[in-house]
Amino acid sequence: MYAHIKLNIQDGIARITMDRPASNNALDATMFHDLIATVEHCDADESVKVIIITGAGKNFSAGGDIKEMASFDFISYELSILTSQASLALRRCSKPVIAMVNGVAAGAGCGIALGADFRIMTEESCLLTAFSSVGLPGDTGCIYHLKQIVGLAKTIELMALSPRIYGKEAFRLGLTTRLAPDGKLEEETQAFAEKLLRRPLNALALQKQLYYEVFYRDYMAYSRIEAENLAKAGASADHREAVTAFIEGRKPIFNQND
């Protein structure tokens, strides 16, 4: 359907695959647009009952495309708001959405995974907020989603320090729904999707509507502030230093004067 978003529908289960394995499925503006369109297509398709989202290759997604960022003088408000809409599309979707987290889900990839209703990981799978490491406050609603799951204090820690959260710790924190044995991620995710297929899906759709209207009612206001802050940080010396350091293969030196 799209260059770097693949869609396969079989027996009521739609699999959406972010498909840029050479760049660890880094998300650029086109991919964000295409991901939203694919989720909306699945939501409207009556043959789709359950959605799985994953990444091609070894990792779920490395997050925003830093090489693309290197070409920007600043991160536009329009691009910033687009990232939040991508994860929101998963929450708005009336179908259950499962994130099959293979390898690392970092930055925007973490936000996309957290936007799903369920996450399946292995002990080796890893969630990583990553934003502060590139001089950014966050996008894809990551702060909002984390607050809903782990509370404000833990969200502050995970966003500020950006530790790697592997499977067992993610399960302990409630960040993953199931912890699959190593080598069984596909099998466990498929079994979970089939379990959902046997549930009363109309009732689940109404539950999702309730969650969205009650617990996500201020998401749009949040996303506007998130986009404004991301745009500001995208023009900062710290962010430019992080991007330059990434391209040059070195560690960034932060706390410069803007």
C-alpha cells in the first residue's frame, strides 16, 4: 500500500509492519502519514477485527529519523503535531490494537507502542523513551501514555533519564501485557490476537470509545503543547549537538547556551 508501511490481512487479523529495517524502522514524516492512513483503513475495513503493529527486521522502531532531522533548520509545529496524531490513531481505532515489540522501541517508536491497547514483548525486547538523549522533550504522546500506565513520578524518571526498560521490568511496571518466551514472540502475539477474536468485539469497541472519551479527553490540548515544546527544542543548540554527534558517531555534549 505504501513504500515503508506494509499491510497484511488474514482471518480477521491485520498486521501493520513498519518496513525500513535498514534504518531500524526510523519514522520520517511520510511514514507517520502512511501509518495514520493504514490504521484508519483498518478501522473502516469490516473484515479487520484485530490489529497487530510491529517492525520489520530486528527492531520495532528506532524512533524519529535523525538523519532527516539533520536536514532541518528546525522541527516544524506541523511535523510535531503529526507524531502525536500517529499514536492517537491507535487509540481512536475501534479495533483492538496489539504492539508486537520486537527488539527496541525507542523515542517515537516507544510512543507508538504505548499508543496500542496491548503490548507483547520478550525478555530481550526494550522500551526506551530516548527523547532527552537527543535534546527533545518528547513526541507521539509518549508522556501522556506513560502517565496513564505508570503514574507521574515514574514517567518523570523514564523521560528524564531514559533507561532501557527490558521485558521483565516492563512487565513489572505494567508496560507490557504479555512476556513471551524468547523465540516465541510471533507465536504468543498470534495466540493473543486469536484470543481477542473470540471476545465480544462490539463490547470491546465500546470500551475503547469510553476509554478515549474519558481518559483521553484532554489529549488534543496536550498534543498542541507537546508540539509547541518539540518545535522549540528542535531549534535548540542541545538538539543540534545531539543530531551532529549522531551523524559523527560520538557522544553529544549538552548544556550549551542557546
